[in-house]
Amino acid sequence: EFSWEFVPRWISFRKNPNKGPFTEEDIHSIASNNHISWFGLGKPEDVIQMAESIKVINPKYKMLLYWNSESYWGSDIDTFQEEWLEPDVVGTGNRPSYDHSIPEMRSWWIQHAVEMDQNTVIDGVFADNTREPAETDKSQMIQLLAESLPDNSLKMGNFLRQRDANGNRWRMNYEDGSYFENQHGGPVNQPEHESIIVSMQLAREASWKRKLVMWNGSRRNCGCGNIPPSKIPATCVGFMNVNEAPEQKILDDLNLSLAEYFMVAEEFSYFSFNISPDASCERWRWDSSDLPQFSKPLGRPLGPPLQIGNTFTRHFEHLSVKVNLDTSETTFYWESE
């Protein structure tokens, strides 16, 4: 059920099982302030339990199984066989990679997701690490999973990418929507700002096709804990090794990301923002629910975005917003202010 009353939100979150369980406050905030998310870090029973806990608070919440198509991700699954991994090959986060040339591995990957989706608290599957040409074993596996799920299950994933040939639009023939990340990164030969502009175009095109859009407004991933200053990534300077939230830096990030999202927002477009998805960190890093922009009335868009050069503007019932991509300057006129 989609609403324009406030900014429509989704959330990315995870927690190392060794860091302890999610608190009641954590789960209540996730369920009360968002509409959709994925979860998959942990044993299958942990994923089910998380979905159950959220739906007790918000029965309309949509919970997707996180399912990595590249790497054996999370805790042990008793039906998995070690010989289905590629020897001496690692994927994201140095996790062992699947050998997609093995038919039994592909069948297992599909069947496990289908069986998890059969649980009443799981509303679909989110496939990650999907960037492959259409004809590969891996891509065929991802498509077969989508075709194996029932019509009322959401088929989502990390699909549309402006940096890939044709943006991977072909995936939308059998998927229900796409997650968007790294919208500002692309080939070095692209004109300035082409990456974000084409990302916005892909998101709007998906919406026109009645697809669900999960727009990631996070501009960095900066976890907690103290590390040597020389090892802090450039994007995390001022966000790591700090004793309190860098409020102005967070506000600057949010304003720019939110303005970009407003240019793509259509029905079934959702926005997420955090500094890190790691829920074992301070709340301000992973849960942005308390930021005032998310409690201001928004209303329906009054028309499509308008573009002059690299400046975009758009009007909603209770907001007018402008973003200049050349200067990163944003302007918000909230009716409630």
C-alpha cells in the first residue's frame, strides 16, 4: 500500500549475529518508519524470525529474502554443498563464490529461495550481485528464479545500472523492480553528471513500466569503531572516529540525496538513507527515522521534474524542491514551514 503522505521509505539494515540480537526498539523503528526491506544475514530461521517480528508491528510491511547470486553469504545452510564453490575464488567481502557452471548449484540456489518465499512472512526475493550478460549461467539462474516464484511474490534485485550496457533494462521483462545504488559512478569517459542523470532516467523509466524502485540515498558507508586515521576512507573523514553525530555533514548528504530522489519519485518509489547499514553501530548511523524531513507532509507530485541545464526542479502538493547538480546546491520549500 503506497502513500504520498510523507517521504515513502525503505531501509537497508544488517547486524553481525555475534554482536547480539536486534533490540525491541530497533525492530519497532524499522517496522514503524519503513515500508519494505530485505534481510538474509543469518540462518534461515533467523530470517523468518526477523520477518515475523516486524510484521507483528506492521502487518503491511514487505519483507524480502536477501539472496546473493555471486557469493555464499551469511550463515550455513544445511542443504548446501561445499563442492559448489569455485576453488580459490572469492566475491564481495572475500566471501566464497559459487561455481555457476554446476547445474546442481543453480538448482539449489533457486529452490532454497523458492522454499523461503513460501513462508507467509516472506514477500519475495531480492537478488544481489547480478551484474552479468543475459546469456551467462548466472543470469539464466536469476531469471529462472523470478519465473519460479508465484505471481504475488516480489521479484527484486540489484539490476538497473547506468554504467552497464543498456542499463540492464532487459531484466525488467521478468522482474518487478530494481534497487538503485552507486548512481554517481560510471565510466570515466562520461560527461560530468551523466551518471546521476542517466540513473534518474532509468528509475523514471522503471516507474513508467509500473516497476518498484528502491532508491538508495546513502552517499557513503562509514561504520563505527576507531581505526587509525590514515586508514579512514576519504569519503568517511568526519564520519568515523567521532564521539557524536556530525549533524551538518549528515544534513548536507541528506538534502542532496533527497532532492535527487524527488526527481525520480513516482508511485512505488521508495527512498533510503543512512551512513551505514550496520545496526550494531550508533543509531544515528543506520536509522535516519528521527530526521525532520521524514515527518513533513509531502503529497502527490504535481507533474514531472523540469530540467534546465543541470538544474532540476519539481513540485509536490506540500513541497517545491530544486537541485543544481553543478554546485550540489539544494532548495526546499516545505509548506509546513
